[in-house]
Amino acid sequence: MSGNHRNNIVWFLAGLGLGTVAGVLYAPKAGHETRKSVTTGVDNGRKHIASVGRSAREHAGNWMASGKEIVTGKRPQANGATDGGGDALRDVVAETSS
């Protein structure tokens, strides 16, 4: 390890230590209050993410159902078009062979 990297690590650790001391000295709440606030925030965030996930899953299911309805609704039309195209092709082949 070169001297420059070692120097950077020492400064990083010094800054980490000073930041920790400053955070403890100037914390607006006692430790148990801070832990409770953090726990509450994490729980609220987890509940929100779960809610968003459920909503997204519901919307995706609705979109998929709509897509299936559109596809199944269009399929008879598509079958009719291909049948008509086949009939037209047979007519053209019959005319050219005669």
C-alpha cells in the first residue's frame, strides 16, 4: 500500500470519527427515541412499497385482461380476413390456370 492510500484511509477514519462524535453530541433526540423514529419510518416505507406493489400488480392484471379481450375479440375478424384472402387467392389461381 502506498503512502498516499494510507494517508487517505487515515483522513477518512478521522472524518468518520469526528462525524460520529458530532452526531452523538448534537442529536435532537435520545437514542431510544431516534431508534423508534427510524423503525417507524422503515415500517411505513415497507408498507408503502407493498401497497404500490399491490397496485401495480392489479393494474398489470387489468391490462392483461383488456389485452386478452381485444385479442379474442379481433380473432374472428382476423380469421374472416384470412379466409377471404384464401378465397381471393384461389380465384386468381383458377383464372390464371384457365
